[in-house]
Amino acid sequence: MLKIAGAAAGATVAGTTLAAAPATAAGGAFAHPGMLHTRADLHRMATQVKAGAQPYTAGFARLTANRHAQSTWTANPQATVYRGSGTPENYATLYNDIHAAYQNALRWHVTGDTAHADTARDILNAWSARLTRLDGSADRFLASGLYGYQFANAAELVRGHDGFELARFQKMMLDVFHPLSEDFLAHHNGSYITNYWPNWDLTNIASVLAIGILCDDRAKVDRAVEYFKHGAGMGSVKNAIPVVYADGLAEWVEAGRDQGHALLGVGLMGTICEMAWNQGIDLYGYDDSRFLKGAQYVAKWSLGGDVPYTSYTRKKGAPGIWSGSETASAAAAVDPAMARPIWAMIANHYTERRGMDAPHLTKIAARFAPEGGGGDYGPNSGGYDQLGFGTLAFTRPRATAAEATASPTPTTSTSGASPSASASATPSSSASPLGGKGDDLAATGSSDLPAWTAATGVAALAGGFLLLRRRDRARRDAGE
């Protein structure tokens, strides 16, 4: 993948003069809070934790034990955040602060302790007062996507809280994050449309959707939904899950790459589906519940089960710069112990909210419960790709038959920031962090190099790198 110094033609850098369109909620009011958590969700968490009910208390114990969830956290905002090789990378500062904001906000909603709300607010305000640019190699598009959707979710939880600078935060999201996410979905860093695996698209779909909800911008929400359904890139649902088998499973194309990136993609697609659902849009059920079939496939495979894989060849590189191809012919090897906090949300939607049968999802969700969050799955950025805490947040009672067949209906609220409980909750058990791989799941990493050299030869690869560097240097000299 094109990780080299953000080099492909047509790439846009955030913090430029790109103007964001005015926010509008044309087409209906938005529900707030209405991303990963609704008011009903937050009330359920608070009520169940206060009652000492399991598995909520075990999930809450994972939250309170996390160092990011402490009200003593102090933000370290930066004017420019860099992600990618060849740059002074500092993006860990951003994702650690985002997870601290989210975890403190969630803890506030469960306990009613305003110290946590104030900490979340102060983190978000500090960043919106300073951040003006995302930069780096092509990985800056991962930053816009991953941290865009996460930032928006944290802000949604303190929307309306005293002292939260919502308008300034919205402006930062529209000026810094959205232009990069939209540019990637439109131009893919100037590369061939199949150059980037599904998770790159999915991060930016999630970001555009979350920013649209945060800013009451119907056009952005519609853009994300349309791309999810029909986008040309590998992250649209039929490209990410290209083959449906007779047994009800559907191939997750990135299973031919590696387990970590496949888990990342499933988690991101689930995040998109959940945020859309809470605004009255059913992507979970789109195309005969195609996502269910793909998630079941990855769950079975990740637990060590045998799954089919239809050979897939993709074109790589960028027009006029370098081109090659890569073929995945079988599902990659897996580590059944690899943990990521993605399963509770998906399993509870299909089995409890919809009353559907999803045995592989049920099994893997139980295997890795209670789910933690950022900071519980290794020190590197891959452990922060999901907000997590699904056992606490998404465990839900089984819906009635009428509820299970009903369309999603968002519930608007004018008091989006009030906590759902005022009494402190005391978790009945403690939880130690689960083991997990510490690799950077979202980044392409050096694992791509063998495939490139196999397809084109070392000389061609080196020549492509050299040409990219020369073109990038020429653009910089020309002031572009």
C-alpha cells in the first residue's frame, strides 16, 4: 500500500482552505445521543450496574480499572498530529486522549460522577482549541478515519454538558477530520481503487457518518450510507464480503490477508451499522443481513474453524507510478487467543435485538467477555482501534417478537448530556486485562513488502519508491 510520505497525486491535506459545507439536518431530526450509545443504552448500563447485575458489573470493572478512565487524566493537545513513517509521529498522544475522553464520559453516564464528565469535556475542549492539521504518510487517512469516529463518539456523550465547546469541536471535526476522510473515499490517495484493503475505507466511512451525526448534517450521513452500500472501494459491504456460501457464511475478503486486519474490519463495519441503526437506518440487515454472514465467517475462522475462501486478486499501486497485483488464495492462519473488543455489539444486535441465530458470534463473544477498551489490548495503536467495553455497553435483553421485526426508530432528545444515573455504582468483581496482540492493526506495515516483491520484483519495487519520493520532492519544491 502507498504508505510512503503521503505521496500519491490528488491527496488532500487537512488544515488547508477546504471549506466544510454548512451543517443541516434536512430530512429529519437527529437523535442525540445517537452514535454508539442512545439514552436508553446509557440508562440500561447505569441501572444494571447499580443493581449489581452481571455481566454489566464485570464490564464496568474493566472500565474502572483502565488508566484512561480516571478523572485525573490531563490532555496533551497538539497543533499538528502526524501518523506514518518518515514523519515525527505523535498520533499516540491523540488516541490516548480520545480514549480517556470516551472512557470518562461513559463512566459519568454510569455513575453520575461529574468529575468524569468534566475531565472528558476538558480533554475535548483542549484539542478543539489547538488541533488544526493531520499530516504524515498515507496513514494520515487512517488517522482521520479512526480518530474521527472515536472523537465524535466521545463528544456525543458530553453534548450539552456545562462548559463543553460543542460548536468549536464541530468546527474542528469539519475542518480537520472530514476533508481527509472524504478525500480518501473519493480519490483513495490517487491509487488504484483496490490498492487499499477494506479497513481503510471502513475507517473513513465511520468517520464521515459520525461527523454527520455530531454536526446534524444529513448529507454526510447519506454519503456514508451510500458508500457502505454501493461504494467502489474495497470497504463497501459487497466488496468487503464478496462471496456468500450455501452454508450461510460469507467470505470476509481480508481473511486472505491476516487475522488482525480482518478483526479490525469487522469491528469497524459493526460500528458503522450500530451508529446508523441508532439514527433509524438498518445497515445490519442490508442485503439479506450480509454483514451477519461475514461476521459469522470471521468469528468461526478466528476460533480455529475451517472456512472456505474463494481466490481474490487485486491490483495495487497508482496510475503512472507503480502497479502490480496480489492474490489471496486461502484464509490466513489464526491465533484463537487474539482478542479485540468487537464481538459483544454485533452478537447482541443479531441475537438479542433481532432474535436471530448466530452461533459463532455467540461463542466468540462469550469467549472474550468481559470486553475492555483502549489500553487493555496492548500498548500500540492496534489496541486502540475500537472504543470497546461492549459487555457493559451492548448486553441487552432479548427483544419481543414485535420489537425484533420493527424498523429502527431513533429517539430525539434535547438533553443529550445528562447522565443516566446519579448514584455511584459498585462493581461486584474486578477484571484483569485480556491478552492481545500489540501490533498496529490499521497500518499496512512491513507485511505488505513480500507480496509487492513477489508480484513485481525487488528492482521494480525500489524503482517505484524512488519515483514516489522524487515526485513528492518536486511537489514540495513547487509549493503544492
